[in-house]
Amino acid sequence: MSLPKDADIDTICVHGGYPLEGDGATARALPLHRTTSYQFKSVKHAADLFALSEFGNIYTRLGNPTIDMLEKRVSLMHGGPELGGLAVSSGTAAVLNAIQNVAEAGDNIVSANNLYGGSMTMFQHILPKMGITVTFVDPKKPENFLTGINDKTRAFFCETCSNPALDISDLEAISALAHKNGLPLIVDDTFTTAYLQRPFDHGVDVVVTSLTKWTGGHGTAIGGCIIDGGSFDWTAGRHPLYDEPDTSYHGVKWGHDLPVTLQPIAFILRLRTNLLRNTGACLSPDNAWMFLQGIETLPLRMEKHCSNSLAVAQYLKGHPCVEWVRYPSLPGDPMYDLNQKYLKGKGGSMVVFGCKGGREISGKFIGALGLISHVANVGDAKTLAINPATTTHSQMSEDEMRAGGVPPEMVRLSIGIENPNDIIKDLEQALQLSAAPSMPLAGPPTDMRGNRRIPLFAREATIRDRPFHYNLFGQITRVGQQQPPLVAIAGWGVVKEEWGKLPFELSATRDVLTFDNPGIGGSLEDANNPFTLESWCDDVVKLAEHEFGAGVKFDVMGWSMGAFAAQHLAATRPDRILAATFIGAQGSRKTAVAGDGAFFKLASKTMPDAQNSFADNEQRLRYYFSQDVVKEEEAQDWEALVKQNMRFTRPPSTVKKQLKLLASADVPLDKITCPVLVVTGDGDTIVPPANAQLLLEQLTQAFHKELIVMPNQSHQCWGLCVPRRQLSFQARDSSWATHVLARHIQNFHGSGTTGDVAAASKL
């Protein structure tokens, strides 16, 4: 039994390099040989091994049965001779050994200028100290390689697909130029693997590869491999290392003295017996065994890597937070045609892009990732990300990086084999967070889960004979960084603990005062003190002064019906309001799309004068949540939610009048002069998102205004009502939406309003 000569790479990855009858011990699975040395059969046997007249094991630095299986398998995968592979300690060691095996002091290599940063550093700084010079050229025009040739040039070097620019080399054109000048073409095929491309089929002579990446595939071992294609003629007179006697090995002339059967692999034999034996960059048998396990699934993984990468590239293409995207399989990509020719049209598993806003925003994007790992590696089963300009290529100047296709804002994504939807979700939340420049936060969004039970309106105060129920979240940053206080006005029908998440997160940079729906507190009406919008605005200012001091200026935020109140404050109290945020707001009653529609009719229907019943409250809540979501909820959780929201302690007639006053107010939006942030959810069915644009257009005098549309969010667009999520507190996870919206609000309110304070928050 043996491996068919025409076996497909899928079969080679499983069987290559290991005889089907096993290793003599009848073991079918690949064995791991942990040994440093091997017994010789006789003195003659030992001498024959050292004289290369017989193949066998001498010392694990030179070879090992487990490593031998790996070398054979990798060489066969590439279409090389079975004995053409040599495993070494890393991909970097593979590059260095391959160059040192053709060049010595005084020699020259012509190389592409778009290499991996570690290879660039080696070629620019390490090799010159050994006397080997490197001439860099732009490989996108193959003829450029000719400009670097001199009588000391020993090889051309490039990457099949460059790291990280994703430029695909035209191997046939470059190899033809190399061979015309008697030179071998050495390529690093780490980014393509033998599954997507066999470089020997396109004229390449020597392949170096990092086994650490896709070949191993799991980020558990480091290693590299060099493969001799067995096709280059080393006797043409351009390579003294193969024409002149090797004094370190019995004076052998590697290009001339080997038996005919071994001459095709002269390159790899010289490397093993000269460089590997004497410089020692050998691979561990344990790592070789792990790579062999990974190789068996390489074809399966690469298919998944590539399909996921295409999905990610298509998602990023045209994203409002993304400046540019590179992926060879995207139509219109500059490498699209070469991808069709050299990579089976599959594109590979790397995607690179730049965030709008440059290097700083790209860095914040990486810092905001959750599922995706920030590590200096590629080719893992897990999705990985890094900013090359600050890490892998940081030794290069900015001009050198740009010349090599590595702009400072580039994010390098190594796409894993997870579900592509989960990868894209993580990218989306990180892009949103990075789009709102960073501000101090109360803590990671997961910390907010425990905050759902924070009593929202635990404090009471009597302002001008009116009782207010409110709470105060204390600013937690150091003295000198506090922003002005924020007054946050809840809407009608909101769940208390869920509303508390947003003010709590905003308290990272300021004191936040939040009070009962819709900002009316417990205000009662009597003949001597009637409730009006003007009197209510006076009450809010007095409450702010009660907590923050006389004459205090503050920011205001309102959601839903609370936004009406916030709008009125901003329009009528310009001397007190520094900035405003309106969430789920209708704007002017005259121009709002919803007009006097279902929401306000429902408000009257579910607020009878006599009582606020369980049935009425349930009807009101069902208006907020989609019926599919309600059906998925456990009955006891739904009942608890309905009961919890029945918190009106004031006479229903008073509440009804107050709601009517707020909801019917025609707020003069053109009188608002402070900065205004308008927030809406793209799935809001209560106040259509179109209202947000109308509102923005009505803010004709606002000093600064912005619109934020929260994707996949409804009326409670900080994450209270996420589609297809359960309603119960423990089942829902809307923290990311809260976190994202808080970032946007913090950034907007912080622009031009942050100032030094004499003392830290009194809390």
C-alpha cells in the first residue's frame, strides 16, 4: 500500500509522509518520537550516515522520525519531491536559512519591498551586518526585479501574498525573469498555503513557509519549513556555494558531487548538513507532531477561512466607519485578477481595512473588540486582529510602511472559522465604539448586569411644595476631569432598572441626576400651585440647584416623552442648558410623522381617571414589545415586568393632565441654541426614525447638532428592547447597546463643555 502519485492535496494532508502500513509497530496514528539520539547498527553504519551514502537518523538536530514525516508531507503538499522538505524552528528561521543557503558575505538578494515586518527588518538590518545586501523593488511590476541585479545577485525573493498588504505576486512573470538571469526565485507562501496555491506550478524554485500559521492552524506551536522544488540547476555558475568545495563537509561541491538521484535536492541537502547541523535552528518533535495534526484538516479549515473572509470583506465594504477595504476576492480589488489566477479565486483568509479617523481610531477599534483576539499572529482557527503600524511593522519608517502597502490606519484581520455572523457582530460593536472617541467609562458593559437592580428613584425632595422622586449617580473620575452635571429625564412606560443603566454608565464623567417619568417627579397640582410646563421647568432648575448649587448650568437628556420635557428646557432656559440629547423624540408636534397617533391615543386609553389597572398596564407594555418577543417570555417574568412598571403613586387624573401638557406642547425647536444630539433606533415603531431627521432640520439655531441611528434597536435604543430577545432581566443582554450609546453621548456632551472643577463629585 502506498500513496497514489496523483493524490489530491486533501489526501496528501491526511496520508502524506507516513506509510500506510504504519511505522513497523502497527500504529496507524502518527507517532511522536521524543528522543535526542539514535543507536547505530555498527561503526560502518554510523560512518555511512555521516558520509551521506546512506539516509537515516543521527541526532534530532539533524532529523527525527516525527519531523521526517512532517517534512515529507509538507513537501508533497507543495508538489515537491518527498525528500525536498526541511523543518526548522520558525518561519523566520526558514527565511534566514534559505537566504544563507544561496548567499554569503559580498552577495546580493533582490527582494520585494512589501514583506512581513520581521522579514523586512532581517533584510534591512541583520543580513547587511553579515555582508549580504538586499535591493528592494516594487513587485507589482515584475520587471522591477531586473533593476536590482548585479554580478553578485544570488536570488529573487517575494511573498506569494504579501503580509499585510495582500498584494499577490505574479510568480510566473517574476520566475521567468529570474531564470533568464540564472537565478532562483525563493518565495514565502505563508499567507496562501499549499492548499490555495502550489508555487512550484508557477516556476518557483524554493518555498519557505511558517507552519505556525494556517498549516498548524491552532496557535499552539511555532515552526517553519523550507521546500526545495528540485528543478533549479545549481551548476550554472551563478552560485559559488554550490560550485566551490565546502570545507565544512569534506570539500564537497554541492552542485556537482552528489549522486544523480540526489542532485535535484542539492539545495535542501546542503541546508541540512551545513546550516541546520552547525547553526541548530531545529524543530521540536512535539511541535512537529502538533503540526501534523493540524495539517489533516487544512483543506477543511481553508474553505471556512476563505468563505468567512469574503463575508467579512463584503460587510466592511461601504461601512460608514470604514475608509477602505482590501480583500483579493472583492470585485474591484486591485488583486482580483491575480487572485483568480493564483489563489483559485478564493481570496485567502486575511482582510485588511482602515478606519475613518486614522491610526488613533483604528487603535480604539482594536481595543473595543470582544470576541476577536488582539494578538501578533495570523492563521489561527480564531479570528485575530492587530494594527501593523504600531506592532509588526513598527521598526519601519512611515515612508517605508506606505511603500510596502502598510498605511498607519491599517487593521489586519486574520479571519477564523467561527460563525461569520458572530465575527461581524463583534466588528460592528467595535466600529461603533471606535466611532465615538474614547471617554472614561464606568466599567465594562458586563458590569452593568448587576446594576439592573439599582433603585432608580430612591431619593425624595420637596421643591416648591412639589415632591420629586429621583436618584443621583456620582461621577467617579479624578478632580479636574469632571464634566457639567447631566439631568436625565425618563420616558413613560420605561422599566426603571433598564433606564438606570444609561444614566449609570454616563456617570463615569459627571454627576447624573435622573428622575421619574416623564420628568414630572411626584408633582401634585392644587388651586394655588397649578401644574404648567413653565412651572415644571422652574421645578427642574430648582431640583438641579438643590443638588449642585445655586446658578448651576447643566446638560439635559430626555427619552421619548421625557424628550419633550428636555426640548422645552433647552428652548426656554438657554441660560441654564449647556447641551441636550433627545432620544426617541418626535420634535415639533406640527411636523412629527407620528403626529397625534397611536402612542398618544394609547396613553389616554391606559390612564383612566379611576385607576391604573394591571390589564391597562399590560396593554401599554405590549405596545412597546413585539408580539414574537412577548410570546417567548416566561409567563411569570412577563407578569413581574407588568407589575413592576405599575409605579404611579400620584392621582391618575394629575398624571393624565401632566402627560397631556407635555405631549401636546408645540416646542419652539428653532429657539434652541445649545448643541443637540438626536438619537433614534432604526427599528423604532413608536416614534418613526424619520422624525429624527425632521427634528434635526427644525434645529435651525443649534450651535452644533448631530444625528445617531442605533442599528437593530427599537424605541428604547440604548438596548432595552432588542429584537428577538427575551424580556426578563437575566435573559436579556443589551449592555453593548447601552455602552455604545453612552460613548456617543459622552463624546458629544464632552465637546467644549468639559472644564476643571474645584472639587470632585460630592458623591
